[in-house]
Amino acid sequence: MKVESCNNIMLVCSSLGGGGAERVATNLALEFLNIGIRVSIFFWDDKTNSEYFLDKRIVLYRPQSRNFFFRCLSMRKALIKENPEAVISFTDIPNIITWLASLLMRGSFKRLPTIHSNLRARDLATGYTIRNQIVRFLHRLSCRRAFGVVAVSDGVRKAAAQYLSLNDRTVVTIYNPIFSGGLMPAAAKKEVDRRHIKLVAAGRLSAAKDYPVMFRAVNILISDMGQKCSLDIYGEGPLEKDLKDLAKEMSLQDAVQFKGFSKNLKENFPRYDMLVLSSRWEGFANVLVEALLCKLPVISTNCPSGPSEVLDNGRFGTLVPVSDPVSLAEGIYQRVSKAEKQFNDDDLAKHLSKFSSSYVAKQYLDYLSGCCL
């Protein structure tokens, strides 16, 4: 049901494709539109080959300049023109730009920044650079002066409240919207050919995903355990060349294949035996939900934050320590060797319902209307 105070919502994100936060933004946009809300999106990066589907009724604003302050001015113009009741922004830079644009105009709207990563774990891994410190300072201000703050998992919520010095009561957890409509029964899973395990991974080719650990686990499976296996990776990112070089150095160029970006991973999942996630940190891990929807067995590092919540503390998948290729290899081998069913389908369906677009959109609208979650 449409909330009367939110008939017009603007979403702000860096792009319309290629990332988890962008996927959340586009899924929410479609859901809001379907229930009669006017939706506009302000974005700036062009990812033409990897953009998610958008309804033509959604109004798009995209500044031509890459200048940070010009984007703030362009967004101010968009806000004046649209006059939205609420603005939802996705990740730290869009959160900051939305806040600064709001300072440049007269008008009243509910500003709702969202946090999609464990900020403390991310900055600890990438280093406390001057840029990171400036972003953290501005991000803290943008969140403190907002109507509220949304975190995509409880782990992200707790870390953000502490790291940004926020009042814990102003930060609420709303999971990511991963699928639309009701749960469809998955196709019957094919019998695993243990002579050759087919693994799949998906995600940005970045330090956060820690693909080198995954490569070492594959190497252990092949060299130490005598288990033939292959790994297909779907995704793009700044470390693509480095990772391809590493696979070649480890003599894994035949076992590890890079498949590029895929808009619909679920179409590819039936050909694999297991999804593997080796992240050092996460916000939510959308791909785990997508795998569970296809009843594809999953194994993930128990990193901060997200995987343990998506997998219900290991109930719906295997969790292993972070940065431990031996445990990851052993987990893969043991998980594939278990022929018995791991969980009840009804329990899984009930768990996954929390990640549907309709359920998540209602949570956003309830929160914006002042309802407690």
C-alpha cells in the first residue's frame, strides 16, 4: 500500500549497474513504481554494458561533469524540479552528495542514507588514508543530520553506529531486495559429479572479495586432495588483470575462468555444483541469496558482515574462517560430499521472503512514514 507522505521518491546512486548497491536501488525503484509512487533517480557514472533494467516511466537525472561540487549543484536543481517527499541514497559518496545538495536549497524532504558495507572493516583493510578520513568525516555528518539511516545487515548497522558515532536508535536494518514476486520452485538440482566439481563465484574483482584465497583453495583441492574442479568467476573490477596474472602464476589458467559481468546470475547457476564466497568483508552478499533461490549449495567466509545473517548462522550454507584457504578447500570438499538434504524447503522459503522486493519496499515506506521496524 502506498504511504501518503511518500508519493514522490528520488533515489541517488553512483550508477545504474555493476554493483550490489546499484542493484538494490534499481529493484526498489521498480517496486515503488509498481505501487504508484513517482520515482526519479539521480546518478553520474556510465556503465552502459552492465546497467540493470529500468522502467521508462522512471525519471533519470545525470550530470555530465565528473566534478564533485558540480554534481552537488546538479542534484540541487533536480531536487527543486522534482520536489520529492523522500530521498534515499546508496553508499557513502551518494549519501554525502545528497546531504550537501540539501544544504544548498530550501525545501523539506526526508533524507535517508543507506550503508552497504562494514565501514570499519573496509577502511581497516584499505588503510586510513587522508581521503578515507575526509569521507568518513563528511559521511558521519550526512548521517547524523538525516531523517534516519538504513543499514543492509545487523552487522553493518552495529559497525556503522560505532564507527560513525551515530545514535544506535537512528540506524535501522533493512535487508536488500533481491527478487520480485513470489518464490518460484527451483528446478531439480542435478546429481553432483564428484569426479569434477564445478564451482562458481560472483562479485566485484576487488580486494574485499579476496579471490587469491579462493585460488589457493582450488589449488589445494586439485594438488593436495586430488579433486578435479573448475572455478568460473562472474564480475568485473580493478583487480581483473592482477587476478588473471595470479591464476597463471599458480598454473590455474585452465581451472579458473573469468566470465565477466552477468545481469542475471540465476540463469547460469544450474550448471554449477556450488557457489563460493571468500570475502574479507561484506555488507550483505546479494549473491548468496541468489544462490539459495536456485537451491545451489553455498560456502562462504564468516566475514563481517552479512553472510552469517543470509545463511542464518550456517543453517542454509557452510561458513568458514576468513583468509583460510585450507578451511575453504575442506569446506568445499565436505559440502559436496554430503548427499543428504541440508534443510527444509519451507524453512528456506520463509527465510528468503525477507529479501523480496515487495517486503523490503514496504519496510522502507513504513520507516519513512514513522512506523517502527
